[in-house]
Amino acid sequence: MVTRTWRPHPLKTSIIELLQRKGAMTDVDLHNLIKEPQEVGFGALNTELLRLEIQGLIRVTALARGKRRVELIEAEKGRT
């Protein structure tokens, strides 16, 4: 039986806050920064990145084989 616990800080919020503070970074660097305070697997991070990209909050682009750049999309000035 697998027991799931709530994270004290949602993964979505952690990703957005890190990108706001540090700017664009690779997915590997983002995973290393997130997994220190929280136990987050690379698969869970990829799933959340996909959700955020579909919502239009971040942009993920390919850099080299196996590396991706993750950046926060700036909100438009007229948009709330």
C-alpha cells in the first residue's frame, strides 16, 4: 500500500518561485534545487513542467540532447 503525503509547499509554487528568483535555467538545475528541500523525482518534475507549460505560465525549449531550458513567461502589462 502506497501512502501519499501532502507536500508542505506545492511543487507548482516551488517551480514558479525559483524561476522568479533565479531566472531561466535547465531542467536538471531546477530539479537539483527543488529536490533539496522536497523529495521530488525527475518524472514528477517533468509532469508538473508540462502542466505549467500547457497553462501558459512557463516555456520549455530544447537546448541539447537531454537538456531543456525552462523559463517563466512574463505576464503582459494589460493582463491581470
